[in-house]
Amino acid sequence: MTKARKALLELLRESKEPISASMLGGDPSLPFDQATIYRNLHYLEEQGFAESFILHCTEHGTERYYSYRSRSEGVHHHWFHCEKCHAFIDLGGCVYQEQMKDWEQQYGFTINDHTFFLTGICASCKSQSLLE
């Protein structure tokens, strides 16, 4: 594992929310150019150390966000994104295993992976808008 991959993997592991490559490019602790960051995030995802999803945000545009994924545990997380303050809330590990097995049986396909995130207004922003 290269120095860049180790550094990116550690940042993903420590992060409490998904991170975009552009956010990492602005991190002064990472002495790597944007191409190196993109290339290594892609590598980490291919190797099962990270997962990503594409979020369409009216304020920030369309970006791919990455989060840590434990290779040994096979655990990934689902996320909520607030459209107002742009915070991410970790919804925890996947609870859809039984539902996916049912779909596989019902429709005859094999599910290899899935992505699940929600968008809306978080409780804090919701209560602030009620006060305005």
C-alpha cells in the first residue's frame, strides 16, 4: 500500500461522514495532487476499503462521496444528507440483507452491492426554519 493510499484510508477511517475528492484536495495534511487523490480513492474502492455514492446537491453540484468500508466485516453504512446545512448523518449499518434475499428469489437476479442514502432537512435545520 502506497503512502497516498495509507493516508487516504486513514482519513476515511477517521471521518464521521462521507468525504468528496475535492474536500480531500483542499486538506493541507495531504501533500498529493488531485489526480493522485482520485486515482487512489478509486483503488481503495476497488479493493473493498471504501465505498462511494454520487450526490446531486443544488448548492454544491454533483459530487462523488467516499466513506470507509471494512473489508473483513463487509459492513457499510447508509447516510442522510441535509439539503440545507449539508451535514451527513450516519444511519448505521445495512439492515436490508433479508429484503435483498427476498428480491433475489422473487426476481431471479443476484445483488452484488447497493447504495442507499436519503436527502432532506435535518432536525436542527427544521427547527430553525420554524423559528424564522
